[in-house]
Amino acid sequence: MGNLPVIHEVGTGFQALGDHALGQPDKARERWDNYCKESVLGSLATVTTERRKGSNEKAGKYLRGFGRAAGKALLGGGLLRDVPVFHELAVCGESLGYVIGEGDVETARESWTTY
């Protein structure tokens, strides 16, 4: 599934509902935790919440997730990743996300060696 704002929220919501319907609330909670770590809107909302609580260390962790998600979203969010050209855009987005979110050029380069 892509990582574009709104599409990501709707997809995560339906998947979590499915997890609950199947009696797997822990899996639904894990799905939402991952969403907060790797979503443009979810991680930004979590940063705001953590800052208001005074937990700047946690806020920084989610802010890095926001940067990774923003980089991916800027270049298509990984939609249609299995289609030529879109695959290259998805790898560009991952690479850009690591540079924006982490400032980690080495991990950004690894995206291309895996590619």
C-alpha cells in the first residue's frame, strides 16, 4: 500500500478494523504504532502530542519518522511500486526520506544498492 496522506489513513483504518473483527486487537495496535512511526499525518500528530506532554526525546523519534514519510510521499508514496518507473520513484522517495528524516546519507545510498 502507498504511503500518501489520506490513502494511508484510510488503508490503515480498514486493516485495523479487520484485525479487530478477526479478534486480533494486538495486531491492530501494532498496525497503528507502525502508522505513527511512518506516516506524514500520524507522525506529525504524534510529535505534537509528545511535545505537549514534555517528552522531547519521543517527539524527536517521531519527527524523524515524519521526515522519512514526507520524502516518500513527495515522490509518490510507493504507489504502483511494481511498475517500471514507479519503482524508481519509490526508491528515490525512500532515499530522500532517509536524508530528510535521519540525515543519513549512507542508509539513503543503501536503498539504491538494494534496488
